[in-house]
Amino acid sequence: MKKSKCDETLTVGDIYRLLTLKPKVVNEKTSQEEVIDAMLSGSPVVRSVYVVDDSGTLKGIITLEMS
């Protein structure tokens, strides 16, 4: 019998990797509105974007705390 995905045991690490496989990245010249759109699109769990310069160097991380 074929095992369904629901039958698999997942760890917290498995879930974290699934959520962070494609981190959200914006350029440092991106407008505030575009950053907010990037943060609110996609996964409802991940609320952060990585800010990079034109060469792809990490400049910072913006996070959104939902309460």
C-alpha cells in the first residue's frame, strides 16, 4: 500500500525548512509598499524579508510582528 503524505511524521525542522526554502528577498531600493506586499504574500507564517543591494549582498532583514 502506498503511504500518503498525511501518514509521514514531520518534525519542527521539516516544517521550518519547507517555509524557508525560498526566502523573500527585496532590493534596498524597494518601496515600503512593495516590501509590505512581499511580507503579506505567500506563507502566513513567515513575515520577514531579506534586504540586499544591487550585488546581492545582505544589507538587513525586515520582520513584521503580528499580534
